[in-house]
Amino acid sequence: MKPRHSLAVVAILLLGTCVLTACSEAATQELSPTQPPLPETAPAAQEPRGPAKCGDGVCDQAEQEDPGLCPQDCEPTSVPTEVPPTQPPPTATPMPETPAPEPATPDGEGTGPGDKCGDGVCDEAEQADPNLCPQDCPDATAEPGGSAAVPATGAPDYEPPINVYMILHIDPLGEQEAETFKPEQGMYVRTRDEIDWLAGEAARHDMRFTALYNGWYPQWALTEGNIEQFRALHEAGHEIGSHAHRISYDAATDSWIKRRSEIDLFGRPNYDSTVARQCWNDADRFIDTVLQEIGATGQNQTMCATALTLAEEPDLMAEFGFTIAAGNRLEKGIDYLGHMVWNPWRAAATEEPGYELAEDRNVGYLTFNHLAQIGGGGAIGMPAEAHGQDLTLGQMQRRFLMLYAEWLARERTGAEDRVWAYGFVYHPNYGDRYNREVSELFDWLDEYFVGKKSPHGHTIAQYAAVGDIADQFYAWEAAHPGTSSFNYVRGDPYPYTYPTVATKLEGASYEAHVDLGQGVTCFRFSRDQQPVYLAWSDEGKQVVDFSAQLPGQVKLTDAAGATRLAEASTLELTAPPTFVETAH
């Protein structure tokens, strides 16, 4: 296995299209200036957003096995909208089993004190399995609406900062339907100049990024005898790694061949292991040569790839010496949870649908789930949404604030520490198209979060390269033996604290911070041209005057999803977040 070279002047051990990741060739091609936008695609119907629960219209596995658990979701004549995993793979966490229903009495009611999820009664079966129905059996230390699986002391304590990272994807360009791809001087120069701009912007914010290259760019640089940019990036502490699309190099024609007929995403419907290895090799070997020539110690450790099937990912990662998989799960976090996975984790390697985010602590590498191209989608004249996601600036800010609310909840309740990560992709191939979004996002993060202290005195966020975050994870893992970093199988309870935040803010765009006085945090969002506010108190229960924002009566939605009407002039806020909207 390759030793990891530290591209930061010896990276501190404090411190994963495409992404999220942005690794699909077809997905990244939609952003090419030479390509027409691809239509926006919605998540498949069989993969519902968020954890299934009673009353959501989805007859999940637990509800199928216990017809009395949630009869409204499993009508006898209905067809389940979700196809759950069949047999759990040996490396993945199995789906929770549901006890058989108690026999019915003559009046039709169960013999126990409660007979279904959501009835407000913590019955014997629900007590035996805390994950079966957390809304009926809440953890005494958990936040309202939170996950019962999150251990907490109930008292504020230290929580590691949120790591903000940027990954550069140097992608292949050219006509989307062409069978071959041949780099050109103009393409190389545009990409090179944009990488220089990004390095300057990173220096302005005292941050380091992770640059992942398809093989064509380092191959061109080696042919031209111009590898000084790689040397400068290395000396500035930026990380250099590999990014494999479904292309391989043909030395006879000095061109790159597109291998769509032999390889498909996640190995479906076709997969040729030999061709996949060739794609990986051609994405890796030119970078290895560059690193050797600039005097870097060791080879790169990070790979973002679509030329794989997840079941073979461990073999490929070990064979090529990679220890970080950055973005190979694409948008599965958004499909299932409404947002990306916020922690690096050792992801299970399986093709079983529904287990893409499952954990296997025996896997020898880390997985990072990150956002795609910043700036993609939504703006007039801009390309279609990257990977089906609107990642304009306000959407990027909204996604960070969702993680911030989770981070604060864990700090406030003394929940067990985690390593936190918020990442996104930038494609230098597209020139300066998204420079404004990068600068404004970093300026906003600097103003409110990076290096700033929480109400309890802990650093909220910091910039980091992927390798830095991996080092943090290894230290955390050593200090928390046997502890899960993240694990989710479709149908499981929501794995974080506030499922309501994910559902209420879906599609919303951040607009501004709102000043409601000392000890109160409030953000304004816009969705469907209507304002949505997220607010909470940092200092216990407080009454605030909200009438300058929304006069008269307003609708409140608390962290558990319960709604009520209130007067804006005497709005009561507590530590768990509250959504405030117009009453009508």
C-alpha cells in the first residue's frame, strides 16, 4: 500500500460526477460549455427521501412484517412504493427486525398497551427495540424530534469543528457522444489558469484544497515538460489525487477512449473488471509520475471514480493503494436523508440497493460524501443542475446551515463526538464561470463560522483538505473503539437529530442572517417566493418580537414537526430550532 505523502508542510494529525460527489462522467459532461444542459432528474421512486415511518405512505420492511404496526401504510390492496433490500449482505448492518404483532382481542385492539407506531404509547415491543418507534419511546436526553440512537449527557461539551473542504475535479471534455477524447492546447491552458486562480483564492482564505485529476491533464503536462504548477500546489500544501471517469488512454493514437459499453455506473447493467482497472490505472499512473518528479514522498491516496462496482471497490482501492474514496456514492445521501452524509465513514461495499450508505468498520479506506459543482443550476444562463441538484450560492449556504444546526444540537446536549465534513466540487475545466460563487461562499463562511466560536466557546468550522480530515478520523477512531461514525440502511430511523430540518428546508435558498437580539439565532430562507425562517435561542427560553419580519399571526413548526399558530410580537423560542412562516 502506498504511504500517504503529506502535501501540507507535514500535515498535522488533526486532521471523500463528479461528487458528491461528482464522479459520474455523464453528470459532469452536463456542465461542459460544449454540451446542452441535461434535464433535471428526480430521485427514483423506489428510493424515498428520508427514513420511512408510519404515515408516510411507504410500506417498508418492518411494516410489511408486522401488519398491525402501521396499517395505513400497508393497505391490503396497495402496492408498496419502496422495494427494500432482500437479504442483508454479510458486511452491512442488517435491517431491524420487527416483533410479531400481539393477537387481537374481540374488540379489535391489541392485548398490549399500544399496538402501532405513532400512537403515543411506548409498548413492550417498542421498548425492546428503541429504533422501532422513537417517536413513541423518545430518549430522555435527546432533542425533540431527534434520534434515539445518539448517546448524550444532556450537558454542553466540546464538539469537533465542521471541516469545510473543496475538491477540484479535472474532468475530460469534448463532445459527449464522441467515442474518443483528445486534449487540446486551449483546453489545457484554460484549466491550468483556473487552477492558478483557485490556488490564489485558497491562499486568501488560508485554506488548502484537494485536486483530483483525470489522467489527461498530468499526461499533457508531462509531454509539454511543464509540471511547475504541480510543484507549486504541493509546496503550498494542497493535496493531489486521482479522478477516474470511464476513459482509458491509447498511446498509439495519443487519445482517450470512452468505455461506456464496457462499464456502467455501480456496475449496472454491465461491468468489465479488466476495463475498470485500465481506467483506474490510466487515471493514476500519470499523477504518480508527476509526484515522483516534483519530489513528493509517496503517491496520492485519494480516488473519486465511476469506473467501479461498489462490491469490487475494496479490491480496487487496495490494489492501487488508495485509502480515501471521495464521492463514489454520488447523491445517495440526498436521496435517502435530504442532505449529504455529514461524517466520513467506512462504507460497506455492496451492490444491494438500500445499503449504499451502510457501514462496515472492517473496510480499509474512508468514504466521503460531498456536494457536486458549486454554482450549478438555478441561475439564468447557467447549466442544468449538477447531478440533479441546485447548487447555487443560496442552496450551498442552506446546506451548510442544516449541518450547523445538527452540530449545535450535539454540542448543546453533550452527544458523543463525531468528525464533521462539508465539501463540494469545483471543475477548473469550465474556466471562471463559478468564481463568484466560490469567493462569496468563502467570504460568508469566514464572516460567520470559520474560526468563530459557538455560544459554548467551541470553534464552529475550519478549512481542511481531505487528508487532514482523514487524519482527524483516524485519531477519533482510535479514541472511540467500537463506535460507529455513520451508518444508514434505507428504512432505518433518521440518523441525525432533526429530520424536520431536512424536510422543511428542502429546496429552500438562504437569504440572510436576521438580528433578533442577544442570544437568538435566526436565518431567513426563500422557497416558492415565500419566506421561511429558522430560529432558536442560545440562552434558554426567550420571547422575541418577530413582527418586523412577519406581522400578526405566524405558523410555527417545532423540531419534532408539530405545528401551531402564535403571535409574532410575542414569539417564544427555545434551544431546539423552530420554523416560522406566514400563517396562511
